[in-house]
Amino acid sequence: RRDFEDPPPEIAADSAIQRAIATDRRYDAARVPSRECLSAVSRRVAGLWEGTIAPALQEGRTVLVVTHGNTLRALVAYLDGLAPEDVYHVDLPTATPLLYEFDADGAGAEAPVAGLRHAR
């Protein structure tokens, strides 16, 4: 894993994934980066949490978040209040649901399962 501020290598513009994104109309209004460090992902995730997910939960709705490892790592770090230097020590199980439960005020986020470790 890379440093919190260090982005991975850039995905080539002619790669299959970049071509697929460029031709998919669902992404017309989106700026899809060709690389992104965890710091940038964390900022986007915090904004999504505050602007979309938390308000939906406060309305009493159930929210299902389906994502890949780095985005999930950023969300878990945000909810658990982890420092940037601790984010990479989060061991997220593959293909395993994580359930966070909150009270009416939005409090109560805890590591949801015993298998979720923040070990060094």
C-alpha cells in the first residue's frame, strides 16, 4: 500500500478501463481521475457521507454502500476517526458486509465486527 498522500501510477488514457469510462454516458457529468491518492479519496468520501449518506440515515432510511477496497478503507477510517497514519493498518475482509448502526443523532459508529482490525 502507498502513503496517504502518494497516488498510484496513472492509468493510461488508452487502457480498456479508461476507454470504457470515456464512452459510458453515465460518466458524462463526472470527473473520473486516472489516479487518486487515499487522501483525495478520503476527502470525497467525507463529502459524500456528510452530504448524502448521513442525511439519508437521519431520515430513517437504510443505506447500502457497495464499493472497492480503497473507498471502503476511507469510509471506515472516517467513521472510526482514524488518523491518516493508521488507515493502512485497517484489515478489511474481502466480500464481507460491515454493518454500522447509528442512533437518531448519528452517534454510535464503532468497528462493526470483531474481524475488523486496526492492527500494526
